[in-house]
Amino acid sequence: MIGLDSNVLVRYIAQDDPKQSPIATKLITSLTTENPGFISQVSLVELVWVMQSCYKASKPEVVAILETLLSTRELLVENTEIAIKALKIFETSKADFSDCLIERTANKAGCLHCVSFDTHAIKTAGFKPV
């Protein structure tokens, strides 16, 4: 198993760099269920941020990207079940994916709720204002 940084994922998804994108593609397509790629929660959050801020990806596009990553057998996402739950909340709320992941991770850790100053996050289940 090898860890995949968010920049490798971005190059693979965006296919925008004539030098790095083919390298990322070759690496990712070489992964197998016996030798998968590992995606940390931090890499997921960075990927979403880059796709939305730099590539202007829409929410439905980001959701599709994450669904693909989470369902690809050759990829192992850290705490997959938490990421899937966070994605479901993200898809139907105005909260950022990172906030949804923070809340679901806290919930899994036994927290009663999360507190935030973020007005979109506090309108999401599991969050309360500070």
C-alpha cells in the first residue's frame, strides 16, 4: 500500500499538467486491491478545497469525485465509513465538506456535538453555535 497526497489525486482527476498528470495516471491505474493506494482524511479535505477553489468544481462535481474515490476498490480511504457519512451530509447541506468530516469524526469519537462560529456549519445536524 502507498499513500497518495492530494496533489497526486488532483493531477489524476484534473488531467491538467502535461508532465505530472500522466505520471499520476500511471501510478493510480497500477494500483490493485492487493496493493491499494491510501487516501488520508487530510488528503480528501485538501482535494475538495483545491477542486472547489482552484478548479471551480461545483458541489455535484465534488460529490461525484468523492463517491468515485470512496467506491474504488483499489483505493483505501482513511475511516471510509466516516467519510461516506460526511459526504452524505455535505451533499444536502450548505456546510463545507471539511466541517461535515469534522462533525462526523467527532461524533464517532463520542462527542455530543461540535461547536462552531461558521453559520453554515451550525445549521447542520451535529453542530451548535459557540
